[in-house]
Amino acid sequence: MNLHDLSHHAHAGHIDALNLISIEGGIYLLEVHMDGAPQPLHDDNGKTLHLRSVEHARDLLQSLPQVPFHLVHAVVHDEMCGMQDGTQDCLRVPIAMRSSW
């Protein structure tokens, strides 16, 4: 899904939620939940769109209507070497789509 598709679906009320996923190295990815399935946001070339920060995501999403928006971080101890295989937990925190200032 690209930004144009996201805008179209958001204004039509089809978006269930957005997750801003924090990746090691200061990279953020935007995951769109629609029809019970997650989809990454892509750029115009079809590559996964990398964002720099929460504010960068907010700037990108400023024209969209309000939808549930979450910041998602992997739990550090789940990424450590030697940990058992199994489900990996993450920290999922609701955040505002608009800056409060």
C-alpha cells in the first residue's frame, strides 16, 4: 500500500489502525491494519517506506482522519542471543496522530 492508497482507505473509513514500528538503528516502519491484515506502507517505487521519527510519521499522516495509532517496540530481552524460541512480545503504546504543540 502506498501513501495515496492509505489516504483513500483512511478517508473511506477502512483503516482499523496504524502501527509505527521502531527498528534498531533509528528506523521506523508504518504498518497499516485493514480488513484484519497488516500491510507495510511503500514508497512510489514499491519499496518499504522508512521513516526517521514519530514526528516524521505525524507529518506524513497529517491529512488523514484520526485512526488508532500505536508506537511498537520489540522487547529488548527477546532480541538477545540465547533466548528461547517462541512468541516474541512487543511494547505497543497508543500515541496521538497529531503533535500536542
